[in-house]
Amino acid sequence: MNSRLFSPALHLSSTMQSRLACLFLASVGGAHADVIQLTNGDVLTGKITHMGKDGTTIQSSVSASPLEIHAEAIESMTFPSEGSVPKPHSEQITLANGDTLPCKVLSMDQDKVAFSTWYAGQFTVPRQQVTSLRFGLSQERLIYTATEEPSEWDSTSGQWRLKDGVYTGKGIGQLARELDLPDNVRFRFDLAWQDTPNFVFRFCASTDAAQTKQNTYEFLFNTAGMQIKRIVKDQHPALLANIDLKPHDVKSRKLSIDLRVNRVEGTILLYIDGHKTATCTDTFTTADGNHIIFNNRASRGTTALLSNIKVSDWNDGEPSRFQTKIIDSVTDVLVDSEGEKISGHIASISGGEGRRMIQLDVKHATKPLMVPDRRISSLYFAKAKNVTPYPKSTFTAHLHGSGSVQLNQARLDDGSISANHPILGQFTLKPEALRSIAQSK
């Protein structure tokens, strides 16, 4: 171990250095411990009690006295998640120095942008120091990822095997599992095939039966094309969507399927390879089942291949807004929820919760364009000319979920992190928002 990593104020005997070297990795197992990764690859766990411009102090079981570590020796610091983290913000501000902060946009005029955060309070920053604002973001809770062997599913039939993350089904057979599905749920999987597919995915099903009439939705793909059906016991299946896509149209013989379901309102959105393909409306009673069933109905040994199977909640049932990235625009740009781009001058954001309006002054228009916030995906601001680049700070804080902010003159005392920022000024960061602190890249 290199004793130069530690403060000269802490003398380490050769015996202690050897003991620390052995215990660095052994001490990593504490689920509720802070973790310091050093630049030489060593790892130390314990409780970080102080952080300043010169270094960090950690109380660890490997030493009777606190260890003081020089800042230049620290690669990253990771903090445990203790307790519940408040619901993530659905908006994000990107500052001129590249920092991104999840937030709630409060207002904007010709001179400034005001926003609030649950983890660092409220800020008002000059408009020219804001690069973009994004709306309609949310974090989805992952409910299930398929990684277990076919024999470990709730119900299995036919010839299935799992290799390198791919479920291969040869001939007729099914994989079924019961989950605790929310009202707004999202199903994703990649489907590939050999020869000609005859594949069915049942979701929100009452039972694990692959072919009997029950309360369920059905996604079908075969030589006739692609369909989404609603099946109700003792009634004829209802066709919700008929997509004109046949297997021979897909040269790669692989599709990424994304089904987003609002069971209360009876709506289903189908995305194929990331593109919205169909919107369905279900007029029957709520499909309140919790089973998912993958069913290969192809005979004569035809193979279906399934991978990247994931189930998550779906953004409170709100459709995802179109996201794109615009760099160095000479004008302001408004991108609406469907991806349409409109250039002009973003004059203001005004109004309270649920009724904010964005005013866009468009060249040659007789009056400003007023757009409600629910129709906005992103706002990009014209890049200011002759702007001096912001210097990188030593450390960057990475937030739970998303977002990062650079820390200048950072200090950790009594569990809270305070720092100075070239745009935000002095601020204090709640520790529960923090995922890690790392050397700035």
C-alpha cells in the first residue's frame, strides 16, 4: 500500500499498512457502508465523516483512528441508499457548464430561469447560463427481468433452453409467470425467429393458460401479420389492432417489442424497434390478471428466440415524450411531445402547477405561439457567443436516478454536502440524493 495516499498527520506502521491492504477488499461487504475507491485500485469502506478541498476522512473498522485520504488519491466515493428517496423530478435543466439537474421548472423570462429541487432547494440562474430544459421525464420501476432457467418459470411446456441470455423454444411450447403487475405496466422483449414464426404473447392474463379463453390481452405475430387482441371468457376475441407487418418484411428476423398498457383506461401503445406502431382502445372491463405467457405455436421444429425480457411500471400511464438532442443552435428551438421542432425565441414560461404555458415568438408570425407544458418535450436555447468555457472541478456528484453536478470547494459535515458552483452559487446537497462522488472526467 502506498502511504502517500494518506495524510502525513496519520502515521501508518508497516504492520498496519499490510493489515489495511488485506482488509480493504474484505471490508467491502457492508451494505450500509460508504465506499472509497482509490486511484491505485484499493477499496476502503466505513463512514465518511468529513470532506474538504484537501481530502476526505473516513472512520473504518480497519483502523482505530480516522483515516485522512488526500483528494488526488480518491477515484470515487459511493454512499448507501438509506430509507426511501422522494419521487424523482420529471423535468431536467442542463447548465452551460454541462451539469444536469432533475428539477421542477417554476418560471422563465428574458433574464432568468427559476427552478426547484427536492434535494438542494430553489435556484434562480441567468438565462444565458442554461442550455436546455426537458419535460415529461420519469423513472420507471423495474418489476421483473427474465434471467432464470425455463424450469424455474411458474409454468413451462415444450423444448426451451436458456443460453447467453436468450430463451430458445423449439416447436410448440410456452413459458409463463405470475407477477404483481401495476395498473400502468410496460412489457419489453426482443423476438427473433428461424424459418416462419407463429408466436403469441399473452399479458395481464388471469391464468397461465396459453390458448384457453380467459381474461387477457394477446399479441400475435405470424405469416398473416401482427395483431393485438382482447380475449374475454365466453366471448368472441376482439381485434384491437391489425398491423401490416409480415415476417418476410423483416430481413433481420428480429424485432424489439414494447407494449405499454394503462389497464384502468383500457389503452395499449405498441412500439416496434423504438417506433410507435399502434394505439389501441379496450372497451371491455379491466384486464386485471397478473400472468405473462410466451407461447411458440409453430410446429415442425420452428424456433423462437426471446431475450431482454423486462416488465416495469409505466410512467404513471403517461405516453413517453419525444426526446432528441440539438447542439449549438443559432436560435431557440421548441421540440413538442411528438418530435416536431419549431425555431424562434422562447420568451417566457409562466403559470402555476398544471397550467404552465411556454411562449415562443416565431419569426413572421402575427402573434406568439402559446404551448402548454404537457405538449413540450424539450426547450433548447441559442448558444451564447464568445462564452469562456467553465473549468472542470475536481469532483462531480452523481445523483440517484439521473443527473450530475460539479462540486467546487466541497465540504461534508454532519451528513450534508455543501459546495460552491460557478452558476448555482453556494448550495447544500441532501445526502439521500447522492449516489456517488467521482473525479471529474
